[in-house]
Amino acid sequence: MERSFGTSRRAVVGFGDDISAVRLANDQLAVLKTDMVVGSTDVPPGMTWRQAARKAVVANVSDLAAKGVKPYAGIVALGLPRTLTKKNVQGIASGLSEAAKEYGFPFVGGDTNESKDLVISIALFGLTEARKLMLRSGAKIGDIVAVTGEFGSASAGLRAVLDRTIRPDKLPRELSQAVYYPNAQLDVGLRLASTGAITASIDSSDGLAWSLHQLSEMSGVGIRVEKVPVSRAAREFASAFGYDASNLALYGGEEYNLIVTVKSALLRAAQIAARGRLKQIGFVTKKSEGVRLARPGGDVGIRMEGWEHFRR
């Protein structure tokens, strides 16, 4: 895809990262992000129109958070099925407005059209200094791998409602929150960017394993995970219904934590900036060692799996 568009001398960050960025004057960058929610693939059973619209905003803000960039303004393009009611459309508008206020930016325009499936496409614009931008590339051997939260709750909740194991309105609170009301960690991302401690960063919405592989590939390094950060709710769900809790955490998706690599000498400074939300899970190794998980009987490879459109 990217070869079709060519390159631009203005582009500082192009295809392959969470965002795109172009150079303005001096050290300033204009940071651009777009992502969409599609009804048939991104809206699980039990999710309201308001929640779907809010989720579309969260997905975009989360990628800016991973770069340490605050959204300045946004535009939205809606594809709406003819069957939607006025109440449905009002719900979408409420979700967009709620999320914009939550993350401190206005929507300044957009477009609306008729479509066969629901489409909520968001584009956000932000500004930052080039020296503060956190990219997927930059991790170095010896850096600490850390995350800003636990994993598995969204995966467990989605499995429960998609497999009809648990009705959406009967989900445990933590699973319901992860599926229907996720949060982008914008405040943490902004504070981490100010420390100078982060060498690489990515949003985890495509899954922990997939995101670790992306960091590994973009930085040209290996990663050794010493402990999978599984949420309590995911462990309880796995125990009750016969799932592997570590697999739920590694190979799920739809979670909006940040995964970062940190200069080892500045780990404490980064943890203080993140106000206790940054937890070490491993460290960066040689590229030849790949992405692997420490086990008592010997390390095992972590598969490059997660949420990816157009894969079967």
C-alpha cells in the first residue's frame, strides 16, 4: 500500500507506525492519526451506538498517547445505514461528544453519508516537539520492557459475549468495562514522553504479542518477557471456563495499554512519571533471539498473533 503513495520530504513518520507526522517550523511536528470503527467487525453484541462512537475516538487517542501527543482537533466521517433511527444517530453524536470532552479536544468538521454498514471514521490532529515523539523504533539491547496495565480482560469479555458464554448485561464489571467502555491512557503517555526515558512505544490494541513483535521488528531487536501481566478478571474467567489465562492476555486485543521500552537507568523516573502504572515485564535482547517468554523449563517463542483485519 505505502509504495503506491510514494514518500515526501516533509514526512518525519510515515507508514508503519501508530501515527504519521510532518515537519512544520523549527522543532514542531504536525501529528496525524486516523482509525475507524465498522459495525460488522468492531461492534460486539451488547454495545450501544454511543459506546461504539466513543470507542472510535478512544482507538485514535490511544495511538496518539503511545506517541506522547495530545490531540488538538478532530474531524469525523460517518457512514450510516438507512435503518438507523434518530435515537441511534443521537447516541452516536453523544458518544463522540463525550469522548472529545474526556480527552480535551473539539471536533471541527466532517462528513456524513449513507452506507450498508455502520462506519465511524475519526481523524485527529496534534502538535509536538520532534524530540518528544515516541516511535515504535528506538529500542536498544538492555532496555526494560514495561506496560501501563494488565491484559486479558477485553479478550475474556469478548469471548464471553461472542461465544454466548455470558450475556452482555451479566458480564463481571471489569470485563464489561474493558469491552464496552475502554480508556486511552493519554495522561500517562504525555507524562512518559516528557521524561526522555522511553526509547520505543506502541499502543496495545492489536494485542500484547502482536505489539511486542511490532516493536521488535521496527527496532531491530529481540524481546524476552519474564512475566505476562494477566488481569485478575481474566484469570477468573479462564479458570471458570477452561481457557489459558496467559493466552487471553497475549493473543487478545482491543485493550488500550501502552507498551514501552525504557532506558534502564531511567526506569525509576519513568515509573514516577507514570504514577505507579508502569510495570516491568521483560527486557530487550538481540534481534536473533526473537520475541520469547521465559519458562521454568526453557524459553518459548511468542507467536506473532493478535487482532489484524483481512487475516483468516
